[in-house]
Amino acid sequence: MRPEDWWEARHARLVKNEESFRQYNNRRMEQEPVDSDDDEEPIPFLCECGDFTCVQALVMTAAEFADAHAAADRFVVLPGHVFDDVERVVEHHGGFEVVEKLDMNVDEMWREAGGGEPNPSSAS
């Protein structure tokens, strides 16, 4: 495999993992008895990092969750769970960070990784 192909495959795997965790968190949010703009009730979510073995929790409010996912290329991760070669931290919070993909077409990478059509709630 050529180095460029390896990097593209790695990036696609990371995006697929992150998008899967985001979809889980979206379903989790739908089950919460709070409005999406609630900024008081702490809610546990899964870290949306690209590490498929990570199942660690992070805590934020529904409003923080909605704000963090205002763009399709943003994910919430625990501090230290950033893959610097594919994303950058755009927000620091007490127990989590918001990362943004570096110049990538997240929807296209998700489809190429076998994920089908992206989640409409994550589209920008």
C-alpha cells in the first residue's frame, strides 16, 4: 500500500469511529428528559475520539453538546484524545475538548469508509 493510501485509509477509519460515537451520543441525547438548550443538567456522553477502543465518558450539558456539534466536522473528545495529524482543538472546556477536522470532507470520508449516508443531524 502506498503511503498516501495508508494515510487516507487511516483518516477514513478515524472519521468512521468518531461518527459512530457521535451517532450513539445523538441517540443518547434524544433519551434525555431535558431540552437541547438546557445548560444546567450534566449528561454523560461517550468520548468521540478516533480510538475505537475508547469507551470513556465525558460530561457536558445538552447546550454544550448542541454547540459542539454545530458543524459536521466537529467532535467532542476527552483532553489528550486528539489525533493531531487529522484534527485540531478549537475549544477547551473543563472535562472535554471540541476538535475540528483538518481540511477534510467528513461526509465523503464517512461514505468511503462504508458508513453510508451521514447522519442528517450532523450535517452543516
